[in-house]
Amino acid sequence: MTEQATGAHHPQPRARNGGQPSVTVEHVTGAQSLIRSLEEVGADTVFGIPGGAILPAYDPMMDSTRVRHVLVRHEQGAGHAATGYAQATGKVGVCMATSGPGATNLVTP
């Protein structure tokens, strides 16, 4: 499609000194991306138990000023707490658990 057909105009960045355009790249881990996504949807509370595969997500969560963690005693409690929180507040209810038995416990009432 041509520029006229799409109605879009995306000017190319100008290069300094006639070279390639400069681009700034930010390296973001999957864990950082997860927490940023929670922040963007307005999730401010995560119920769960840290451990195993989900453990890397806790570092950026602890660095976040907008997302707090509530430690529960069992993954089932995290699921129930997230559901109750969502119903009571109208906000996104979030629960986290490690893979395997932790994930199974989230969905087994």
C-alpha cells in the first residue's frame, strides 16, 4: 500500500553524521514485562506464594511502587483471595504460584 492509501506517514529518523539512525534499546526481562503489564492494567495487589519458576517475577514486583504482594499460606487461598478482591473492589484480581503442584492448587477448590 502506498502512503496515500493508508493515510499514514512515518518519517524515517534522521541519522547523525550521515550514518545509520541511532536507536535506544531497553533490555527487559519477562519478569519485568509481567509486572509492567500488571501496573498498566491497574492491578495493585498480587496474592501468592513465591517459589520455583515464578520466583524471578518477585524481584521486579518488590521494586514496583504500584504492585504489592500478599503472602498466603496455600495457593488455594491465593485464588480465593484474588477472586474476593476483584469482587469487592472492581479491580483486577491477581494470584501467582509456581508451576506444577502450585498451579494445580490454584485451580483445585
